[in-house]
Amino acid sequence: MEPLHVPPGRMSAHQVAQQLGITLDGVRQLVRRGHLHRVGGTPRQPWYDTEEVIALHQTRQRRA
């Protein structure tokens, strides 16, 4: 379930998963491992910083 409104500069977990080409569980694993940080939202619908997600995506592409 996607939140109705995500503020500018933030992404929902669904958006992060789509951007990175991973599952929601993959997003949770990135948070657990300290590669991605929550920056708001609610415990069930967290938000992530768009710039951090883009940087993570670029890092993952370089490794591939």
C-alpha cells in the first residue's frame, strides 16, 4: 500500500524498490545493513531521501 503523499525529496519504500529493482524485503535489508536510512514517514510507511537512493543506485550500477 503506497502512501497518498510523499513530500518532495523523499521516496516511499515502494518507489525505492522500483528504482533499485529489488523487493520491499530488499529495501528492509538495505536499512538493516545501514546502506539506506529512513528520513520520516511512519513505521509502516517510511520515507527515504531521494538523493541517498540515487547515490545507492549509482553505486550498485558501478559494482555490476
